[in-house]
Amino acid sequence: MSRGILIVFEGIDGTGKSTHCRMLGELLTEKGIANISFAEPTKGKWGQKIRRLLSEGRNGVSAEEELEWFLNDRKEDVELNIKPALEDGKVVLMDRYYFSTAAYQGALGFDPHEIKRENEKFAPVPDRVLIFHNPPEKSLERIESSREEKSSFEKREYLIDVQNIFKNFSGSNIRFILSDDTLENVHEKVVRAVKDLFELKL
Ligand code: TMP
């Protein structure tokens, strides 16, 4: 069975990962490399429940249920989208995947390693994971500016915990992308971080 390549874009909000996910997709298309992008949470039934939770607040939904919804959403995404595209030999670009669950739900008190292990029972392990981050002072600035939002203080503490979990991921497929730079320079860093996965020169 031919297998495509799975590349994942991760990091806290505001690091530009979605933009760079799109830019890499455009470059691959330009080079004639078949690719497809997916984002999590998805637009499926679990993804919609999650979006409501994110915008309207918890309303009695427990952290356990939240974690379960993210896992259900991903199981559906793996079966309906990710596996078929990989089996088709495509490059699959993901805007968030299970490293987000390990970091965000890990910051709610679950063990990030356990979350990762649970996910790897059903979700293909990525060939490359690009973890976007800003320098600490920039990240704090951004996190501080989210003070206006509801439960601001909690949110700030929470995002700092999320960021610390992201920072501590290690493995041969992990690359960190410092995103405090021009769009072109960051794009170049992204290309450098994945080009060994392709036979074609990018
Ligand atoms: P987005 O802003 O990238 O669309 O993601 C929506 C939010 O969902 C973001 O704040 C991160 C959060 N999230 C989790 O908490 N766990 C997960 O597993 C995923 C995929 C996203």
C-alpha cells in the first residue's frame, strides 16, 4: 500500500500556523505534488459541538467530556479524511492534530503523554510535526492581550501551561519553528523543515 506523507502544524493561537499550512499547500501544488489540508476541530458533528463549547463556555460540560469530544472528532477525521488521503499517496497537511489535545487538554490536568499514547492507538503518527512558537516575551504579550476575553486570568494561566507542554515535546519527527519573523522567512523555515521528506527539490 503506498502511503502519503503526513505533516502537522501545531502551536498556540496567533503563531501563524494556519497561514503557513496554507502556504506550504500552495507550494506543493505549484510543484505538482498532490496534497490536501484538514483542520481540527473539524466541521463534523463532534467538531461543531466543540466549537460551541469554545464559543459559549463550558455550561456543565466536564473536562473528561471535552477530551472525549476531541478524540471522537479525530477518530472521525482519521477514518473519513486522513487515512483515505494517505492511502491515496497524498501529502496530508493538518492544521492541529493530537499534539494540540496533549497540550490543551493536558493543561486541564490530564497527562499529556497518556493523551499522546491514546491517540497513537488510532491516529497515524505524523512524518513531521512543526510546532510554531513565539519568543517568550511576544507570547506573553499576546496572551496578555487576550485579557478582554471571558475568564481572562484563567485563560492567561492556561495558555502559559499549554505553551509549556508544546515546548517539551521531543522526538525525531518534531521541529520547532520560531514564528517571530517575516512571512517569507518563516515560510522558508517551514520548507527547510520538511524538504527531506520529498524527492523533488522544493
Ligand atoms: P483553532 O483556533 O486552531 O481553530 O482551534 C480551536 C481551539 O481548539 C484552539 O484554542 C485549540 C483548541 N483545541 C484543543 O483544545 N484540543 C484539540 O485537540 C484541538 C485540535 C484544538
